[in-house]
Amino acid sequence: MKKLVIAYSGGLDTSYCAVSLSKTYDVHAVSVNTGGFTKKEIGHIESNAYKMGVSTYKNIDAVATFYQKVVKYLIFGNVLKNSTYPLSVSAERIIQAIEIIEYAKSIDAEYIAHGSTGAGNDQVRFDMIFQTLAPNIKIITPIRDQKLTRQEEIDYLKSEGIDMPWEKSKYSINKGLWGTSVGGVETLESEKPLPNEAYPSQLEKDGEEKVALTFKNGEFIALNGEENAPEVNIEKLNDIASAYAIGRDIHVGDTIVGTKGRVGFEAAAALIIVKAHHLLEKHTLTKWQLQHKEYLSSFYGMHLHEGQYLDPVMRDIEAFLQSSQKMVSGNVVVTLKPYHFSLDGIVSNHDLMSSKFSTYGEENKAWTADDAKGFIKIIGNQNKIYRQVNS
């Protein structure tokens, strides 16, 4: 039997794939932890994988890799798709796809399978990564190719002696380092919000709590003065802020295949970090750095969302973003409150507001009144010429 690697999540779709493909192939299941999985949950996924008939199961811990290769640049770029969504799920799918195909290559698999349907974004992300990194490994997608319904999959698994509680949860939850997506019947329409109970994190704290985020060259190196790896700080901040039910919203955007999509999410740490980092940048970067970062970051987020991570332009933008962070160091104080947060201010050795040249709105020491008049006359010259020629 020829060797096949399956991207296995433990859900209905990938379980159907594992059982059906085990009839023909030597199936090796692999899942990738990009945050949000406990050891107990991973053990449960492994146990189920063997019930589905796979030869081996492997879980790859890619939390640190996810941060270093993707999340770091999302922070550098203050990336929020449509000014709302921190790319919680789409970002992690890229790293999952890369890790899975590299594993398939390492065990000399001839085939690779995933459980994506033909309607969404993930099929594009997985297929593009797989095709680019391993063009000789054939991709198999039973759910997409056979256009299967959930009931057809359940009936098949029961016929194979696998009768498990496959009832679909009222809300689909996908938790990762950079946030949790929440889908339900409300997100299939345009007018209804998700109810409070749909979100995994519920309000546990009242009042206010201040937290200090320390950045060094744009990276989140410490929380409340305690240094850790950035990915650890992200998890710790999320635990604190989630108790205030912070970071809830609904994202509306365009799928890769051209349809509109709507999904709820909670991403307390991601939103706080992006906003805090952006505030620090406003104090430490020049006007033109901020302007050029804004559109390049938007392109970076869009390309990442659409599965274009391996295009060389992404490394080019990453190099720019990395370079822009040389002076983005300091502390940002944030006040956490039920359902929202506020940015108090920053302290940084690179704060351009601390310049000795002038105090905003009050006085200056770098130019005279006549200098200002001459500057204004010259900078307005083009507008005056235009009006004279065209009036």
C-alpha cells in the first residue's frame, strides 16, 4: 500500500478521510499545534486517529514557529484585515500546511490528503502550499471531490463500525495562539450578532486592571515586567484579558473564491498587542515610515489570507517590516475593562515627542517666525499655481 499523509484534526471530515483512505493507502495522520491545544486534547485526537485505522499519528508543536514566521510580522505590520480581524485562523493554516507537507516529504509519502470542502478558503491555502513545496506528491480531497454531506459521512462511518457522537456543535470553535474563530447560524446571515454564550471566554472580572507591555525592536518581550518568549507572553496576556471578555467582534470579508464571508472571533491578546504596538510606533517612527508601513502591511495581510505566503514578495515585505522596528522599543500601559480596553500611554527612549526642538502646540526652538512664514509660502506654492491657472 502506498504511503499517504493526512492532515488530521479529529473532526468528522478528516475522520471520514482517514477511514475511507485506509482501505487503499498506508495512512499516516498528522496534526499541527499552532496554539490552543492542551496535552489532553492532543491525546484524544491521537486516540481517535488510531480508531480510524491510521498506521501512525504525529502531533507537531509549531507554536514558536507560528510566532517567528507569521505572527511576529502581523504585529510589526499592525495587521487587521478590513481594520477588524487579526487573521487568527487564516494565518495559522499557512504554517500548518507547511509543517504537514514537510512531514510528508520526510517520510517519503507519495500522497497527501486534507478534509477541506470545495467552498472555502482552506482548500486554496493547503493546495497551494502542497503544490509549491512538493509538486510530486499527489493531493487527495475526498470531501471536495465527492461533494459529501455531513450525514453521508456519518452514515459511512457507522457502516464501518465507527459510531461516535458526531452531532455538530451549535457553534464551531477554532482556537489558536492568535485568536479564536466562532461560527454559527448567525454568521451565515448579515443582520444577527452572535449571542454572548457563543464566545468561549465569558466575563469573569469587573472593575479595571492595568497591564504593561514591553516591546524591544517591535517584539513583545515582557508582560508586567516579566520577560518570556513572545509567544508565551501572548498566551499569558490572553489569559488575563479574556477574563474581561475583551476582543470580541465579527469580521466580514471576501473569501479567496470570491464570496462574502462572515465570522465571529475573540482575540483579546492579538487586538491589545496590535493596538499597543501601533501606539508605540506612532511615538517612535517618522511620518513616512508610518505611511509606507500602512499600505505594505495591508498587502502582507491580504497575501497571507489568500495563501500567497510563499511568494518572494512576502519575504521582501518582511524585510521592510523588520527594518522598521529598530527604534520600536518601550513600555505601553493598557487598562483592561469589561468588554474593552484603553491605551494609557507609552514610555520609550526613542519617543519623538520628547524632542528638545519643540513642544507640540506651544513653542519651538528650531526656527523663527520668519522661517515658518517662508516655509508655509513655499509649501503652498503648487496649490496657488493650480488655482491661478485653472480659475
